[in-house]
Amino acid sequence: MKRSSAGAAALAFGGIFSPRRASAKLVGNAPASKFIYSWQESLLNLDPHVAAHIPPYSFKLNMYGELYRYQDSPPKLVPWIAESHEASPDSQRWTFRLKKGLRFHDGNEITAEDVRFSAERVLEMGKDVASNFRPMMKKDAVKVIDKYTCQFSLDKPIGYFLTLVPLLSIVNSKLVRQNEKSGDYGAAWLANNEAGSGAYKLKSWDPATGFTAEQWPGWMYGWRGKHFKEIEVNTIVEIASRVAGLMKGDIHATDPYLPPDQIDKLKKNPNTQVITVETLRTFFIRLNMIRPPTSNVHFRRALSYAFPYKEFIEKAMLDNVVRSKGGPIPNNMWGWPKDLKMYDTDMEKAKQELALAKKELSPEEFSRPLTIKAIKGATATKIAALYLQSQAEELGLKMNVQEETYPVLLAATRDPKTTHDIWIHWMSSYYLDPDNWIGKMYSKQYHGSQFGSTFYYNEKVEQLLEKGRIASDRETRQRVYEEACRLIVPEAPDLWISNDKANGAFTSDVRGWHFCDVGMGQEFYPMWRE
């Protein structure tokens, strides 16, 4: 059996960023014991088993626990509720031993039954989180061996299964069952409440404004040293309002992906600080693979050659991002071939590809006006949309740019009939494996989710991605993903533009930011204000 045991508790909070060690003046009117964090997107549901994108991590990481959790940058797996795990030689059975004496916020002890129930609940509810587990396990996949031991039996070998485990928040099964209605697994109740074991306990919540939480005395790592007694996460859609609030001290932090001009403004302000770190987050423009004209490969290649990558990165983003080299896989993640041929701006090649597309499409299909959807409040997506629109006009194409909130954009990706012509977003690291990017974005099993919103399908690629999931040795998986990249890039389902840098934006009195690619540094326990 392959075995891993728990490290020291101190490991969990290593790699903390603590800039400006010199004495700092407390910024704003809130007491130093309170931390106010503002995000552009409203949190519409508190259920940890529903949403799988980045904003809900502000709730999950602080209110819930997992068997293992990602920590640091670059991220590494740390035992959390589990103390150790074992994997069978074929990577099909995974056994976890839990730490004894850990409790939920209501005092119930965390047991193997809570793990089993949480896994069953995720799979039966079938929301975004389930898309990570349904391809490999059924609802009865987890068995309770004893009070503190459970075993996951997968439908097939999955060598990287441990990297997925942090996606499974462990809920209080007794409390959730008490609030079930008509077999809904407590979904209606948990949408507005919490049943976790995290460092903070929910105090109040309003979907229009955000939530507040307070220290939970029973937290497993205790409260020695400096920590926030209360946290508040609220919604401010307008970037200018978030930046102004940060400079005045009305809020103490905001999302780490502000536009470059706003980052520069915060760097120059004495009341604020910006901490820059490299990330695994990729930025791309997605093209509809099933509706003309973007269903035509030559049309997609034309757009890929038309986009002004260098100008966007240098002028619009002020070099706060770097050009994508690995296409479907981030630059600093293994799996992509180093000789991968990416698209560069070349309007002559764009015109040649467009001429080929015109021959293969009907006049109505070729000339249909397209809509580019950008995320409201995410400036980079709007700028990229306008760049693409401008270049398309040079080619004689008509494109409109519309902004929508991310939840609205996300809902449209569920159905081939409503999924977007073209839309722009990021792919963050939800688990640390090439499959997080190439496996999710280009596999049929993710159609109907935000990841498979292009509805891309290539039988050969599908076979390769499945082989990559099953293989347990790195060398085999490297070859598989390299071959898949070489097949995907010529088909141009996306415009792979850049890899991001994160710019943590805080008031100058904030200390202890603990950045991790998974969750984007939204774990607040290690932080404090001077």
C-alpha cells in the first residue's frame, strides 16, 4: 500500500507573506480584530457542495474542513481532518484515517460517517462540485470501516485522486439530516446556513450584501497569536468603489486580480500595499464548437491569428500577465510539450483562414453577428473582448460585446442551445494536476458545466484524457498530455492568451496573507491587522 502520514500542524500555515514589517498605522474605522474583504461577485448559496468556482472559497475555507487541504504557493497537500491515507497499488481504493476528537461547530464529533454522507450528498445533488467526482465514483463509493476510518472505492484507477480530495467539504451529517425536506439532503437549509468545522462560525448572511463570521473556540489549531475575531465578506461589483474603499480603509482587502492601472494606484498609496505572486490561473477566450460560424475550424483559427496578444499583455495588462505557452495547460504546470506551436498575431494568416471558412459555411452562417460575453466587474475580460471585436472588424466580421455577471454567464453554459458564441474567463487551479485544465475543458464528460462550455469533442483526445486519468506514473501521463495538446491547439477551441500573476491588495496594516493557488488566498485564519 502507498502511504502518507500527517506532518506537523505548523506545516499547514507555512509560507506566509508578511510585508511591511515596520510599524504600520491602523487603517480605517473598524477595530483591528475585524477584517473586511470585498469581492466583485455575490455569494448566492452557502452550500459547499454546490459551486466550484473561486468566490465561494471565501466561505468554504473559513467555515468548513476537508480530509486534505492545499497550502502555500506552489501548493502542497496537507492532512486536515484526516491524519493519513493509504492507496491500493492500482490507485482504485483509497483509505483515510481521521484525526480523533475534531468537532463541528455544534459540538458533534467528526467521524467517518460524515465523510461518507458528504461524498454521497455531492454525488446525488449533482452540482458543479460533483462534476469532479461523478466520472469516477458512485454514491455508495465510500464505506465506513470504523468510526475514524473510511474507504473510497473508485469505478476505475485514478492516480491523481488525492489531488481532488480537497474539493470535498465535510458537512455535519447529523445536523444536515435534521434539516432535510423531502429527500433534498438539506439543500434548502444549507443554502442559507452552515454545518462546518472551520476556524470561523457563520454569524449572519444576506445574499445581496455578504456574510459575517466569528472565531469558533473549538478550532483544531487554536487561537494563540494574532488572529481576526470577526471576518466580513461583502460584495462591491464596481472596481473603482473597491479600490476607493481600500484606500480609505473601509475595507481591508479585495480580490487579487484588479486591473493594472488600479494596482499601480494602490502601490503608490501609503495606506495600501500590493503583494505579487505567480499563479496557475489561465486566461482565455472560449469559442462555441457546435454553432456556426465558430463551429468551423478555419473561422476559429482566423480569430486565433487575429488577436493582438503582445499589445494586450504589454499595453492593456502592463505586463502583469505572461503569454500562454502551454495552451491548454498553464506555463508552470507539467504536461505540455515545450515545442508546442502557439498562435501569434498574423492578420494575413487570419485572412487566409477566414477565406477557407467562407467557402465551407453558408452565407447566413458566415455573416451571422456574434456576441462576445465579458464578466461584469472583471475589466480584463471587457478589454480582451474589445480587442477581439476591433480585430474582427478589420476582417469584416460583426461582433457585439456584452457584459453579464458571472452567475448569469455560468447558467447559460449548461445547455448547448444557450451556451455563448464567445465568452471570456479564467481557469483557476481547483486541484493540482494537468487534468484540472486540459481534462476538464476538453472532455465530453464536462459538457454542461462552465468547464465544458465550448462543447468541444475529439474522440482521439477523449481517449488520451481518459488514459491520462487512469495512468499512475508521471512519465506516461506526460506523454499522453503532450499528444493531447498537439491535437487540441490546431483545432483552436479557445484563444489561449495568458497566465496570471496575483496582486494581493490590502490596507497597509494587514499581515500574514497566506496565498495559495487553490482558493486564491481566501483562508483568513493566519492573518491579522497591526
